[in-house]
Amino acid sequence: MAVYTHVPAEEIDAFLTRYDAGRLVSAKGIAEGVENSNYLLETTNGRYILTLYEKRVDEADLPFFIDLLDHLGERGCLVPRFIPDRTGKRLQQLSGRPACLIEFLTGISVTEPTPAQAKAAGAALGQMHRAAEGFSGQRRNALDLPGWHDLAGKCGDHFDEIAPGLGDRVAQELAWLDAHWPSDLPRAVIHADLFPDNVLMLGDQVTGLIDFYFSCTDIRAYDLAVTQSAWCFSNDGSAWHADRAAALVQGYVESFGLSDAERRGFQALCRGAALRFLLTRAYDWINTPADALVTRKDPLAFLRRLDFYASASPAELLGA
Amino acid sequence: MAVYTHVPAEEIDAFLTRYDAGRLVSAKGIAEGVENSNYLLETTNGRYILTLYEKRVDEADLPFFIDLLDHLGERGCLVPRFIPDRTGKRLQQLSGRPACLIEFLTGISVTEPTPAQAKAAGAALGQMHRAAEGFSGQRRNALDLPGWHDLAGKCGDHFDEIAPGLGDRVAQELAWLDAHWPSDLPRAVIHADLFPDNVLMLGDQVTGLIDFYFSCTDIRAYDLAVTQSAWCFSNDGSAWHADRAAALVQGYVESFGLSDAERRGFQALCRGAALRFLLTRAYDWINTPADALVTRKDPLAFLRRLDFYASASPAELLGA
């Protein structure tokens, strides 16, 4: 959430001459997305996002993201396309970093979604899954069940510094997921991080899905579980919003559908989604000094979600 | 250079209903200015900056800044005006902070100014000084000569952790300035921080002067000295750009003028300007952990400027 690489405006202006994108009239570093450096540019043609990729995004993955958003955009999804330069090249170097010029989309990210907004988000996720059919790109999800085991191992004894007993709780949950993970469900390209931050809206209309840098190939219905865990609780995880959850699932079912097998596996997927964010937040918590200027996100907000998912009725999670 | 206070988009949208400023269609936290939280807003009417004031800006000073930019804007200066709400109010509260909606200006900040750009900046500074005539507001410069003594006292023994002998050098310079400071020169409202960051340009044209949060009442020609120290050296202070300096002074003289007394006092003003930034940077350096995520600006970049100013010929500084 910061600008890590400062690019002089003169360099941005020179960079733009590779494109049919007009001349620079404004450039503002914006606090957005995962650990990339982002600039909101205004040119004589319109607005663009300039992204420089920092260490958290692997340059080798960029062609996957570029091709995916092209595929989705061509099929009518509201996603930010990577802009080709005059030679057709979309991945560049700027200030020593991989860099791309990206379409700017209007819309704002809601913080407290209404059921109507949750329904629209579910529908947009389903439309994205529909549009992704036929996309041939593949990317392994580093944050899958084996990845969670790795991450838990790295956190080790430090879990209990966050909350007493957390290490045991995580170990038990991993054992449960090993036994119950619905590995045979259909796999596809998923967004894998569709928090409200990553959905642009105007009123109840979705105007864009953004930040695909966790997108990967995994169980498709897991994407709905991640989205539900992100949209249907209070921020601290203490309150479950059944109305949002029912609307989100309804929107998804109406636009894409959910099979009986996916419904049967949904509770396990939700428990997995809650554990995934619990683990990455715990890892960041343990590895970020308390006095650092970045805000550490509370891992316990996802322990509370996990507790809810573990004790809920399967029907409740599907809004029935 | 970060967004310190996160304001939910729903709150920004509700905030905008106080104004005739349209409905929110985009909000991006931007990395800009002193330690405030800034959002670049797009509404159905146009673009605006939303600023929330953090601890470094004293709320009691905001009416001074608001009135000053109104005064300057009414006299044709390209400065970002504070937007009044429907009741005429320009200073509000949002998310527990003083907050203002501010005009958005296009233009980019140059990093390596050309002489033509330095001349335009000098001319814009002179136009600002002309427009400020008749402004009745007063604000003490906390970073004046007595303020430098205070700051040096606070840095104390820590100077020599930055560079051996720095403490003695600062003490000698303060003694020299006490003896030579041209306190009888005309005083006026000055910007006091007109770095290239704070000048928006398109090509060689100035499109805006921004970030007036250090503006205050002090020796008017000191503003030109500050601007020169910011525009006419390489970033690390090791190279003096005589061509930029001559152009900057020429632009200022053509648009406002410089009296004989101001010319005679200019070298002392330049030494003071270099010391002012050396001291604030040294203070921040000493008080910021080396591993913090904010970039510490090198105090020695202004020690090098000070060394240059102390040994230069007075005529050289005026571009003669």
C-alpha cells in the first residue's frame, strides 16, 4: 500500500512515448493493491494506471496475468486490460522494474457492502468464471493446502505469540482439511482474492474487478468461498452477515451455477479460505516489526471466521 | 508520503453531499505532500483532492492557509483553492480529522529542471509574491533563525552520528548567521518550501504551485533562496547548476524584482535556507529508525549546499 519505486515524471513521460496514449499531464503515486508501485496517470488521451512490479510479484507470472485479462476483457468482463505499446508489447522495464501500462476503471470499493452489492459481486464472480472458460493458461496456487502446511511450518512456535493455543488450532484444522478437502471438484482459473477492495462499484453496479495478482488454477468454487469470507463478515470477523451471504451465493448461482458436489464441499472450502488468510496474516504479523509503518492486519479476524465456518450448518453458508 | 487515515468510500461519498461537487465515481489514496492523508477523487463533476490533516499540520493554522490560497487565487495565481460547501464552509471534519476538499490542478513535477523550467518557477514565485501583497494574514515561521537554534539544540550530540564534526559545523554556521542575518529586509507571506515537487508544470509552463503548509510571514527574498537551494543543485547537493540559478533569479527579477539590499543579503539567506533543510533532515534522521519504511532524506545533501553557499561569490548566486 505504498509507492516503493519513485519514477521521475520525465521518465514516465518518456515511457509513454512508446504508446499511443497521449502526453502526460498528471502523475500521482497511489496507495493500491499488493506490493507494487502504482501511479495514476492522466494524459491528453485519458487516464491509465502505471504499475511497477516489486518483489512480491514474480515477473515470470506476468504473461499469465496479461493473457488472462485479455481473455476476460475480450469476453466482456470489466477488467483492466494491459495496454500494448506501438509494437504490441505489454510488459516493459522502467526504473529497473518490470512495468505495465494498464487501463483505468472508474468505481469505488465499498467497505460495508449491502446485500444488493454482495449479490452484484457474486454475479460478477460468476461472469468472470464463465468468461474464463476456454482460457488455456495455468498457474499453480502457491497458497493451496500443501502451501498452507508450509506456511504453518514457517510460523511454528510463533503462533502462540499471537494467541495462546493458536498453533494447536491451526494444526487441528490442517488435519481436518487433509481429511475433508474436496480435491475432486472442478478446477479453473480463479481470482483467489476478491475482497471488496478488488471490486469497483458505482451504487449497486460492478464497474470492474481488479488486482488479479493472486489469480491461479484451483478449485473453482473455492473462489466463491474466498469471496464470501471477505464480503460476509464484519471486518474483525465477529459478525456473520447472513443476508449478504445469501445474496452473494444467489448472484453467483444465477450467473454461473453451483453443482451438488460443489455445494457438498462448500463448507470445507470456506474453512480453507478462512485458514488461508489466517495463515498469511499470521506470517506477516510474525515477520513485521510492531513499530513498522505498515499496518499489520489482524490474523484473529480470520480465526473468528474459521470458528464460524467450523460450527455453521452447511445450508447456512449457502444462504438456504 | 502515505495515506495515514483510511476513509471508507461510502464516507467520502456522504461527505461530498455537503458540496456541489457531484457524486463520487473514483477515490484513490495518493502519496503526496507533507504528512497528510490525500485522496484523488473523481466525481460526476470533475476531479478534486480530499486532504485529511494529520498531526504535523496544526488545525489552528488552516484558516490562514485557506484565506491565503483564496487571496492568491482571486489575483490570478495558479494555486489549488479550498472548495466551500453549500453553506460556505471550507474546513470540515472527516474520520475524526480536519478535512478539506481542494481543487485539483494538472501538471507534473520535474525532477531535473531545465533552465527554462527554473526560469518559469522563478517567475511563478515572483507572481505569487506580487499577488500576496495586501494579504493581511500572518503566520510565524517556526523554522526561522531562533527556530534553527532550537532544532540544533534538540539534535545535540547526535549530529556527529550523521557525520563527524557536523555539530561544530552547525554551531559555527548559526554563529555566522546570528552576526549576518539580514533581519531588516522586507517581510511578506512566503511559500517557504517551493521544491520542484511543489510546482506543477506542463513543458516549460507552470500550471500550479501547491503544498503551502509551510507558508508563513518571513523575509520575502528568503523564499527565493529556499527555491534556489531546491532547484539549482543535483539532488545530493554535490553539483551546482549555475545555468538554472541564473534563469531562476532572472525569472523572479522580471516578475517581481530584487532590491539592492536583498541582493546584498542574498548569500546569507541562501546559507540560512541550506541550514534550515540540513537541520530538519538531521532531526528526522536522528528520530527515524534506520529500518523504518519511510525514506530518510540525507541531511548531507544540504550540508554540501551550505558548503557551496559559504564559499561562493555573492554575484554567482545571483546569476551574474
